[in-house]
Amino acid sequence: MSEMKNIPLSEALFNYTMYYRRLGISGERNINNPEWISFVEKINIQDPVDIFYDLYTKRKLEAGEEKHSRFGDFNYEIEGEEVHIHFSPNQKAKIGSLKKEVVPNRIKELTEMFQEIKEKYPNAKTVNGSSWLYNFESYKRLFPHEYSQNTEISKLCLQGGSGWGQFVRANGELNEERIEEFYKNLEKLDPDKPWEVFPLQALKVKAPIERFYEFYQLLI
């Protein structure tokens, strides 16, 4: 992307990778953030992957416990009146997190999560999601039908796990077949539509939070 769009490598890393997010830099994305600048200043003398890995592992150790409550395989963030759902499967689970036999477990986790949201954030109005997982019925069935009924391709998916997450299996191993497909797609990369190189498109979804309270029977 740096070569095709004739932009600095640092700008390409900022716009088209999840480095910024995984470094744990707080606040809104800002290419002039001092922590990001510190990372960028090193990439001319050292491999960006090596630098990133060192910083990422260091910050992960320093971070300690997560900032947000976890409910099994789910957690959430609140931005104003919007709830953002995040899914992080247990890599040590004996059964895949989206298998039919464990659907009751996932529903229980989501019910507890939305119970907390209902109590702590009564002004929340909408629930938003963005993930390649919305291509699968096994994931969509965990939520109200209205939530994933209308989807839109996420064009910012290169900046977070909503796109890159598809290359890691639920057990933490790499999905070699999908990675191979990704590399083939890179051969016909359109710099104006870089998200199209992903084998599975990250999809954006949205629905009123009341649909979730109804679905998880929290209006009683």
C-alpha cells in the first residue's frame, strides 16, 4: 500500500494494519500520538514486525487485567449511547465456541452481559458490531434477527480484528488455507479497495438495544 499509494510506510502501517490498536494506545486514533511516533521512529532501522512484537508483549504484561468486564467469550465497550460487542473465544475450550451444543452457554453469557449493560448504562440506545463472523449463521444465531438482517461492508476493517481475526482459528492456530487465499488476493490488490483482499469481508451490523433486551428476555 505504501508503494502503490506513494505514502510513507508509517502512514500505511497506521491506516492498513492493526498495529496501533494492538499497541494499546489509548484515546482516539492519532497519527501524531507520541507513542505511535516513538514506534515509527524505529522502523527505518529495524523490522517493524520485530519492533511491534517487542512493544506489544511489553505492554501486554504491563496492562494486567482487562479494562472491560468479560462474560465468557464476550465483552463490550460503550461509546456515548452505542454498545460495541467484542468476541474472543476461549482458545483452550475442548469444543468450538460456536458449535451448536454450546449455544446455550453463549446465550447465557450474552444475557448476563446485557443485564449489566441494562443496569449500568440505561441511556444506551443501539448495539453495533463489525466482524467477519457475521458471515456465519453459527454466530448470527446468538443475536436478534434484526441485528444482522442488514449488513454493510466495513472499509476500516484493516485497522482492527474485525478483518484480521479471520486468519486465526478458535484454538489460536493460524488458518493456513485462508492465509493462502489472502496472499493470492494480494496479487490483484486494488489500493482504493484494500478490504477486498480479505477472503471474508468484515460486516457492520446495528440494531436498537431494545431488540436485545427482548431477545434475552430482560424486559420482564
